Amino acid sequence: MSIHPPIVTKLHYEFQGWFGDVLLESFPCFIVTEGAKSALLEIGISGVTFSPVEVSTSDLFEEMQPDQRLPPFVWLKVDGDAGRDDFGIANDYRLVVSERVLDALKPLGISNALIEPFEAS
């Protein structure tokens, strides 16, 4: 029997490449850099907890970005209500964040994120 979305109890994130974003997704999970975690905790966010994540790089990563060093990452576990808390998951499983979370993350680097307004249904 399969469950959608899958339930993840331990997260290992293998990088194929990295372009500097501080928030990354691998459905149904999200990871953030330690620096982003600190910035989020500083503003007192709701709807999320943090846990350890195992991070590795693929052979392709090593070949294509041999000099790239990754910052420390943590697992960002979203448990809030979309549109009410600072972090939530929409009915279509997309991440929903508040304006203040966006304001905190943009200067740290989320240039590859697709950002669009959230409309509660």
C-alpha cells in the first residue's frame, strides 16, 4: 500500500548540483541552510520545526562543481497551516510561506525558487 505524500522518518539529501539557494525541496521534504534556520528563528516563525539531515554529493556534483563546498543544512519540517502560519503546505502539496519569511530568505538566496501568490481555496 502506498501513501501520498510519502511519510519520511529519516532524510538523506543527495546533491546533484547546487546554485546557492538556501531553501531546497525534494518532495515531500525541504531543507534549509543553518544560516537560513538562524534567520528564521530570529524573526520567530511558526509552522515549522527543524531536524538533522544527512547530506551527500553525487558523482555528477563532484564532476560538474568540484570546487563547490556546501554549507551545513537542516531538515525543515512543515507542520503549519497554509495561509495562517508562516509555513504551511497547500492542498496541492506546494510550500506556502508568509511575506516575512520571504523577506528573511530573499537576501540569503532563493533566486531559483518559483514564487507566486497563495490563494486559499
